[in-house]
Amino acid sequence: MLCDELVDHAIDVVAVDFEVADLTDIPFFNADVAAQGKPAGVARVLAQMGAADALVLACPEYNYSIAPALKNIIDWASREP
């Protein structure tokens, strides 16, 4: 997997810590759900993003665009205050 190779190479070059976010339990963005509070999976990934010094976003190409799971977490993150 390309992401695994990237992590392995980066660790060999510099001392860094990597976390891969699990997007499998992230529900599709819904403003009504967001108004009631973030689901636990969304809160977890947003906390990972907030704690990071940098982000590397990687996903397979899907229908000439980014994968829906990545787009979805970007939708959730873009609504952060």
C-alpha cells in the first residue's frame, strides 16, 4: 500500500510519528446530525487532525476524483467553528 510505504520511508529519513485515521465509522455529513453534536467517530478524527502538526491526505482515485470517505471527513472538518 502506498501510504504504508510513505510512512516507512519518512520514518527512515526523519524522526516522525504517524497516525492513520480510521474513516470506516464516519457517517455521511448531515447538517441535522451535526446540529445535535458530532458522532463519536467524527469527533475522534477531528481531534486527531487538530492535534497534528501536519496532515498528509492520501487516497485512491475514485471516478476521477477523491474517494468519498476522504471528501466526507473534509466536509465534517470544514464545518468546524
